[in-house]
Amino acid sequence: MPQKITKGIYTLVEEANQVVEEISVEEAKALFGQDDVQFIDIRDVRELQRDGMIPGAFHCPRGMLEFWIDPESPYAKPVFQQDVTYVLYCAGGLRSALAGRAAVEMGLQPVKHIHGGFGAWKAEGGEVGEKP
């Protein structure tokens, strides 16, 4: 018997956007380079190698986000223990919405994510660093 999916990805993203603030590329550019803002790239490492990333962003693969945020986790990362605004992004803005929701639900704040993700950032002339 085939699976019957009762809630699709676009519904999940829409719900996530009710919890985490979605910002435009222009708003993200205004935050870029501020000392109290940390950009978080949640894309797969292959995407970073292929396309580069926003300079100064911290790479956190989506699958490790919750483990790296939780200070009680053996995988906790100090970057998530700072008093800063977190700006998450993925390639197109869907994964970052879901990741942002998880981060907010864990208590991380403030958290935002970029509408259109890295693709929109690049298309609108956002700075791109070298590939890792």
C-alpha cells in the first residue's frame, strides 16, 4: 500500500515561517558584517564546494543543527552559545525555514532565515566567499 502523506513540504515551510522570521536579501545584506550577527549555512558540504558561501558564515549541516545547538550535547558548538542574532540560509529558503523553526523551538533566539536562500543572495549581488 502506498504511503499517504498528509502534510507536504510547502505546508511545513509555511508553518515554520509563522515561527521564524523570514527576511529579504536586502535585510540580510544590512545585517551582514555586524558583530552581533552570525550567518549559519545549513547546506550540504557539496553545495559549499560547488557554489561557495557567504563570507564569515558558519557551516552547520542541516542534519547536525539540533546536536550542535544543544549545550548538553556532546556535539555542541560554541558558535551557538553566543548572544547574537542568527541568520540561517540554505540554497533556496526551504530547509532554512525548517531549520530555523527547530532552532527557535529549542530556545535559540533571535533566529531569522533568508527568503530565497543563497541562490537569491547571489542573484542580488550578495558577497560570496571562496569555496572550502
